[in-house]
Amino acid sequence: MTPRATSTLVLAGLLLGATPARAQQLERVNPPGLGTPQAYTHVVKAGKLLFIAGQVGTDASGKIAGPGMKEQLERVLENLKIALASQGADFRHVAKITVFVTSIDEYRAPGLAELRAKYFGDHRPASTLVQVVSLANPAFKVEIEAVAALP
């Protein structure tokens, strides 16, 4: 973009009542109950948006919920619940999830859709499902990251 075009856009924005952009403040939170990661943050709040790091099927001490997809998925959803609650949110506020699984067939097994419905109810977010060869620990079967919007 040329300097003239940039100036024209800035002037047009000011005439329409826009204010110059300023850096968005980010708040980083590692809620109690999720452990303390060394290389990332569980929740990053940007204004009214929450970005929740991928949650796996472990408790705060790092113990895996069990070897099965169902046990791990329930722990993942409980971890998401903890992350959301730390910011005064719940599953109704989740706009988007990305689900990483080591087996789509296992993820679609009977009973898992009901488990997801137990947490999300009628507030189903936009969702992407991705099968991967492995997650951070070979014992992990599912990981879910989320984006939520506060009221």
C-alpha cells in the first residue's frame, strides 16, 4: 500500500469516528486445578475473548484419567470447565473448539456424543476434528483447545 493510500484510509477512519488502534492487553492465567505448564499458558484473555490451550486427559498432578478415549475425554471436558470457570465463563460461551484425536473411530464410539452433550448441551460450538499420529504423550488419546467469548 502506498503512503498516500494509507493516509487516505487513516483520514477516512478518523472521519467515521474510528480511533487509532492500540495494543490489546493480554491476561495470562494458569487456573488452580490444571497444573502449571512450563512452556505455555492455559488461558489467555484478550478483551472478551478467551483462548484456551489444548487440554488433555490429565489431572493437575499429571495423572492420566485412564487408557480409554471415554475416560480421557471426560477429564478433558472437566479441564475445559475449570479453565472457563476461572474467567467466569462456562460451555455456553465456547464459540469454537478444535479436537485432536489419535483415532476418529474411537472418538465416534457409542456414548461419547452423549458425554460431549452433557457438557455443551444445546450450546454446540463450531468444531474441527483432526486425527493425528500422536499427541504430546503417546498415552494421550484426545486434546481439545477452545475459544470462548465472554458476555
